[in-house]
Amino acid sequence: MAPLLEEGIKIVEDELHQGGIDVSWSKITSELKKSLDKDTFQNWIKPIYFESRIDTSLTLSVPTRFLRDWIIKNYASVIKKAYMDQGHSIDKLAILVKENNDRIIPGTEVIYEDKDDEEDTYYDDISAPLDPKFTFDNFIVGKPNELAYAASQRVAQSEVVSFNPLFLYGGVGLGKTHLMHAVAWNIKKRNPKKNVVYLTAEKFMYQFIKALRFKNIMSFKEQFRSVDVLMIDDVQFIIGKDNTQEEFFHTFNTLIDKKRQIIISADKSPADLDGIEDRLKSRLGWGLVADIHPLTYELRLGILQAKAEHKSLTLEQEVIEFLANKITNNVREMEGALNRLAVHASIQNSKISVDLVKDVLKDLLRTNSRKITIDEIQKKVVEHYNIKLSDMHSPRRSRSIARPRQVAMYLAKSITTRSLPEIGRKFGGRDHTTVIHAIKTIEEIMVNDPNLAEDIELLTRILQTS
Ligand code: ADP
Ligand code: MG
């Protein structure tokens, strides 16, 4: 082709490569759609928007920073290579964040840098780093986590595999990852030669996809099948990801057959992991399944005390109790609260009072106000007045039943965010005007009847702190 003509074509092409249109980009995405599994494509490639390609400089945009970073880390090299395959070399690949696919957020551009050794070393470290703070010493034990703790200790200390796998499950921030790391530290300390591998199911999946992509599946398999102890965290992540599940299942079976210890964590019990194949589900439940229950008040107190002490943060009992009452969901939030208070204590010489805590942790305390249900309200009211639960729904109007029912409706309105019709429905399908009437009645009586006012206060407190 004559150089001039070539130049001309290039200019036309460049014009085409702006404002969201690039023939090559369309081709590349349809290629990737074929080569990646469905979820991966949907989650990571689909949201990418083509911005421009000028000479060897390619700019893409995505709706969030998280996506940007993830794509830079995992898919930028793939995209670059795909362009290469189409005959275009890309020297600079930048991804920026565009809100609602509309407004570029300034300063969000990140440029991808080649890592030449990626293909060679990608499987070097299949284990994720362990957090040095996550040890058994730092773990506070109470009723809700004693089984999980004991089982983890057992796995860490015994030379023979007694239950396999150990399956830990429970809500967010209750110490699953902490326990797994503690086991890993312990085993490594006793026996540094042991190949202990800890990683999240998400990372397992990406290692696997990478191996597929680089046609390295054999060494991937070998890597995983030669470990002594395998820990996979947050296994719920592979729900619905069929290929990954399949591979995981094989890895799992091989290791179990070889009597290698496996520890799995998830947010639900094996049986409740919807979207995981039945045969995998049942195998996950073969060993010991240990549930970490929601934190009790006692355990929250214990954890707060230990963590405050660890940070050399002096808190009065009253403050600790306040926190234990208010921050109920998970330990991570308790740590966050203590960190903030520690900062305050260090810049401000005054003592930390409950009022100060309320002020400093305003946002945290708001999101922690537990969601109380109408069912719970009815239950507590019924207990308090010693009537039957069915009385809450029944049409009976005798005072001894109608009054508690009105109290419950009043509480439903004042503590929950349910609407009047919703509340009415929960009380035997009553009309919303009945609910309004109940609320007005209680408000009026409370003014002159300190007993009722006390009842309401007491019930509110019981509901909010149970
Ligand atoms: P999960 O993996 O269940 O979501 P993590 O193990 O990440 O929770 O725990 C969240 C945070 O809370 C970590 O910093 C961890 O050290 C801390 N933590 C959780 N449970 C306890 C406990 N019983 N004693 C001390 N710290 C805990
Ligand atoms: Mg975790």
C-alpha cells in the first residue's frame, strides 16, 4: 500500500475510534465472550466502555473504581493482547471511571503497566498472604464461636486428619478468616515444611481462569494437588460458576483421597448454599460443620474489652457496655469503632464519655440499629402481658387483649419502618385506619398513665437490645 494511502486510511480509522465506536473493540469483545466463561464476561468485560484509540494509545472507561482496578489487574493484559492479535499494537492502555457512563470523574485514569513475567510466574504463589494479627491468641472465645474455635485448634494441632473437611460458616465479620489464618500460622510454626495454602474462592476461580487462558491447566492442577493443607475462604463465591465448581470439586476429591486437610468457609451451611451442585454440597458436609453464631452480648463485651486493652485505650465500663449494646453485627465494626475512639482519645485530652461516643460514631450507630420485625414485637408484647400470640391476630376486642394489641401496633410504628397498611396486615389483616386509631389511643393514654408509658419504654428497650 502506498504510504500516503495508508496514512489516509489510518486517519479515517482514528476518527472511527472515538466516541464509543471501534470496529476492533467490537471484534475483541465478541472474541472474549467466546473465550471467557459467562460470568466472567458479564462481570468484567461487559461493563467496559470504549473511549478512544489514537495511534497506539487506547482509553477505556468503566462505571466504578473497583472495576477499573480489577480490570487493570486481571484483564488489561488480555485486552492488549487481543488488540495485538487484530494487528494493532497498543503502547498505552488507560482506564478511567465514568459515572453513569456519562461523566468522567477527573483524576481516575489509571494506566496499565506490563508485567513481562506474568505468564511465567502466575502460579508461583497460589496462597494469599496471612495476616499476622489473626492468631489463636488474639481470638476471643465465647458460646457463639466455641465449636468453630475448638475444631480449628484441633485441626491445627493434630497430626492425623480427623475430620475432613472442616467447614466453618457464619455471617460477615464473625471470625471465619481469622480462624483459618490462625490454623495456617500454627501449622507453619510447628512444621515449616508443610505446604499450607490459604486463598479465597474468588482467587481460586481467577487462578483457574488464568490457567485456562494460558493453557496451563496441568500445572494448575499439580499446584493444587500437591498441597498439604488447603483452605478456601468464602466458598459461596463460586455459586453458579460451573467450570470453577467442577475444577474445585476435583481438587477437593483428590486431596480428600490423599488425606490432606481441607478447611472451607462460607456464609451459609453446605445445605443452604443454593447454586452449588448437589454432589459438591454433600461432600462439603462430610466432615465437621461448625457454625459461628451471631455474637452474644457477653462475647461482644469480651471482644471490646480485649481489643481496647490491646490498643491501650482506656474505656469506662459504661462506654464498653454502650458499645456492646449498639454494635451488634460484627467484630470488624467493633474494631472500626475502637480505632476511631482511639484517634479521638489521642488528639483530645478529655475522657471518652458515652455522649462523645454517640457523636463520634453517629454514622456507625445508625447503620447498626438492628432491624426489628413486627413478629418480634408481637412476641415480646405477648410475653409481657401474658396473652396468646393468636390474640395479636384475632378479631377479639376485650380490653385485656385489645390494649396489648394496640401497644404492639404502636411499637411497630415507632420502631420499624413498616407502613400503616403493612402493620395492619400483620395484625390479622386490619385496616390502616385501625392502626392509626391504635397509635392515637396509646399516645393519649401514655400522657396520663405512667404505667403504660413505662411498659412502652421497657418493651422498646428489650426489643432494641435483645
Ligand atoms: P469473617 O471472615 O467471618 O468475615 P474475619 O475473620 O475477617 O470475619 O473477622 C473480622 C475482624 O474481626 C477481624 O479483624 C478479626 O480479627 C476480628 N474478629 C472476629 N472474631 C473475633 C474474635 N472472636 N476475637 C477477636 N477478634 C475477632
Ligand atoms: Mg472472611
